[in-house]
Amino acid sequence: MRQIKHPNIEQFELTDIMYALADPTRLEIVVMLATAGKKMTCGELDLNRPKSSMSHHFKILRSAGLVETVIEGTEHMNSLRFEEIEQKYPGVLKAVLKAAEKV
């Protein structure tokens, strides 16, 4: 089974997280994952954008430490790494999600 690389909590950088969240598409993916509170497939999160574009967005979200992607059979299951981000940067993701509600 192919593994996807993810940074560990010590590698999380606030600048990378904020850069990833600055893009409206990536912010929408994070909001969807936070709202769902469960793993979601890439197909459930495609937002009617080209697959290549979504792959790029998921790569940035993973490298920032926001999303974990696990391959289960033929599906790529994505989950928000909320607890880990909250542990390193308390309140940051909560504030971003709250601000996104108002937009």
C-alpha cells in the first residue's frame, strides 16, 4: 500500500498553515472537513474543480499539516488534523473557522 507523507507536529509552521488557509478553495475544504467531523473522500471534496487543481490544493493542505490523507483501497480519505494543530497553535484554527462562518 502506498503511503502519503505528512509532517509531524514539530514540523508545523504557522506561516505554512496561514498560507494554505489564505486560498478560498483550500479554506472551503478545511471548513467542509471541520463541519463533517469525519473522513471524506477526495470526490466528496472536489468542489467542481479539475482533479489536477484539487490534487495541488490537497498537497498544500497536507504539507502545512492541516489535512491527513490515508489511502483505503482505491479511496483517498481526508481528515482535518484539528487536535494536532490546536495542540501546537491553540485557538488558531478555531478562529479561522469562526471567521469563515461570517463570510
